[in-house]
Amino acid sequence: MLLAFDTATSRVTVALHDGTSVVASYAADEAMRHGEMLAPGIARVLADAGATVRDLTAVAVGVGPGPFTGLRVGLVTARTLGLTRGIPVHGVCTLDVLAAAAMDAGLDELAVATDARRKEVYLATYAGGRRTSGPLVVKPLDADVSGPVVGRGAVLYPEAFPDARGPEQPDAAVLAEVVQQQRFELLGPDPLYLRRPDAATPGVPKRVS
């Protein structure tokens, strides 16, 4: 069984795939509580499917781009599960997951914009079933895209993205299908950071004379 989850946005989303289809899923939209919501979400999908951690054969995790704290929760959990169970861990760009859902809904050429905070978005463009540019972090009005845009960023900045479409948030069920079908590049479980974290190591204290 493949356990998939993503914590790169304000949503925590988890799904379990049995090799044929998604058999259980969970989502929680509680910003800043990723660490509190992911473990219960994993427990919920396993219980709903009548499975245990011992039944897992692989893990899929969204690698961002996304805010440092939430993204770290998912990646540390994925790595820990992979290490303790001795199973592979596949990373997928979170923007690819949103694009796959939009493509399944009938879009071909589109952009994905997620909230990067600081009045910026994480952006990528897609056509013909593949990513054509990005991901990068930009000011919305500097995005220079036309046509449909999916993701939370499109909703937050309608003046820059007038053709906002769904989905707004990633879905782990789609993430699981992306990995099963290898629709986009599979990555290692490493964070896709496009800028430095807000937290920084303090410098050397100034000498007091």
C-alpha cells in the first residue's frame, strides 16, 4: 500500500492507495497546525482501510515549494516512515499535484499559483501534460501568465489572476495517483525551497567595550 501526504500548503492532506485505487483519504484545513494534524490523519486513513503501518510498501510526499515549517513536518514524517519500515519514499512537486488535478478536470494549458506569503506566489506553468516552466517565487503582478490559474494564489490575487479555477489546495489522493502512474518526475524526499527560511542563525554578538 502507498501512503501519500502533503503539508506544503495550509492544508494537511493524506491518502492511502492499495495499488488499484485510493481506499481512504483525510484533509484538515488548519493553518499552522501541520504537526498536530498529520499523525492523526495518517492514523485515520489506515484505520478506515483496515490497515496498519506494517502494510505500507511505499510513501509519497509533497516536497513543495512551501513554507519551511509545514513542509518540514511532512518530509520528516516521510523519511522516518521510510527508514523505520525500509520502504521507498517518493517526492513530488506540490504544484505538479495541483496541475494533475486540473488536467483531470479538462484543462490543458494552465498555471499553478500557491501562496508563498510575503505577498508572493509559487508559480509553474503546464501544457500537454507536463510542466513547461517553474517552479519559481514571484510577485503576483510579475507572474506574466494568461489563461486559467489554479491554486490558492489565484484566489488571493484576483487582480493578477482573473481566470482563477479549481482546485485551490492539493489532494493526497491525486498525489498517490501521480506516483502510481508516474505522471510527473519523482523526486527524493528533499524540500523544494525557493528562498531562505525566515529564521536565521544569530550572528556573532557585538563586542561591548
